[in-house]
Amino acid sequence: MSALRYQDQKILRETGSIESCWLLTVDRTPDQVLPMLPDGYLDVVIRRGAPGMLIEPGKRPLRLPNAFVLGPILQPIKIRFLGSGSWFSLKLRWLDLTCVAERPWGDSVFPLESEAVKEVLSQYTGGAFPELTINPSEDVLWRLAASLHAKAIKNRISPQLRTAIRLVRSTSGQITVRDIAVEAALQERQLLRLFRSQIGMSPQDFCRVARFRYSMRKIQDNECVKLAQIACESGYCDQAHFAREFRRFAGMSTTEFRRDLAPRYSSIRQEGVR
């Protein structure tokens, strides 16, 4: 059995900002590593138990705080767990942190102090759990996740940006920025400003990440399908373009991912799923 057990709950409300909640439980086995690849979302993460280290290419390892915002990322990262514990996250489609601090977009991790965590979670959960502390029990965390299914959570986001995000997700990134702007009734520079302020990346990069995630799922779900076919179905010009983009976001080739990482992703997520 894997020393990492992943559980999640999908939030089935397209109008809300929360995509899902997840809980990762780390057993006592030391020095476990979890690879994390770009997905276009942001995670508000609360840690219980032993700390972890963020490993980014070309940077010194960073000791992660008790609570933080992770993302958006445009390159693969790893979290090295230094002992047993639990990691709970709200995976957000967008995030407005102007109420607590100016978000230094471009950094992978934004630490949140206790009061800031409460304020952000109150904003994004409709005040569902005002008693939520910096070190909540797993039972409290799962009750929070379950309560979100019953709430129509709405946040400070323009209808145009919500439309743009839905277009990119529904097309798996196979849409031009011009077409997104037209459908969202925005000028391209307005679209760029909205994406950078609340998504943390440009609409072009958001589309690239969406295409990458679509191709990644294709590789995971279709072991026998040729990579050239996946490249075509994912909207890449050719297999060479697909290979370059995949290596940038995954940190490895498509062949290496299919052989080494895809099975691990599946095994982590299948064990103990609620």
C-alpha cells in the first residue's frame, strides 16, 4: 500500500469558485515525495502534523508553512513530506486575495497567517465553518467539504471571467484568445488583466495548461493509443509540438510519463477514496 492516501470530493457547482476539496494523508514512512503538475487551479492548503518541503527546479527547497496558497504553477514541482500528517485543500477555480494581502503572482507559495486563512475560507465557504482553526481535525475538514455541496457559493468575480474560464475548460484549451474575448464580451487586454489578477496567469498559458491536462488524461486512460493520435486530439500542431509542451509542464517526456508517473498518479488517488 502507498504511504500517501488521497481522498477528494468534487464540488458539483459550476457557478462557484471551488472545484474540489482534497485530503492527503501521509503515513509514518519518512521522506515521501508527491509530484504536482500544472492544472490551472489554486489550492488553499492547511497542514496538520509534520512539515513538508517544496522542491522547485532551479530553486532551493522551501519549508512550507502551516497554511498557504499553492499555485498557479507552470512547471512541475514536488512536495517532500518529512513525516506523518494530513494535508487538506480547497482547490479553487479563481481567487481574490485582495482582502488579506497583495498576492505576489509568480511565486508558487503564498503563506497565510491564521486570521488570513479564516478570512479567505469564510469568503469561499459562505462562512460554513467559522470555528475552523489553523489546526483543524480531519472530521472538521470533511464536514466542511460535505457542507459545500449544499451551498451555492458565489464570489467576487465578473461574469465575463467566469464565461472565459468555462470556455477554456469546456474546449480543453483548444480555443484562441480572440475567440474567448469575443464570447466573453471583452477586449483582449481586459481579458489579460482579469486572468492575471484572479487566475495568476495569462489566458494563453491557461489554455496551454488545459491542453496539457487533457493530453495527460488521455495518456492515463488509453495505454495503447499512439501518442501521435493523442497529440492530434489534444489540439497540438504535430507530435513534436506536443512533446515540447508536455516536457515543459510535466518535466519528463510523454513516454516517461506513461511508464513511470501515470501509474503512480492512479494508485495514489485510488487508495482510500471516499
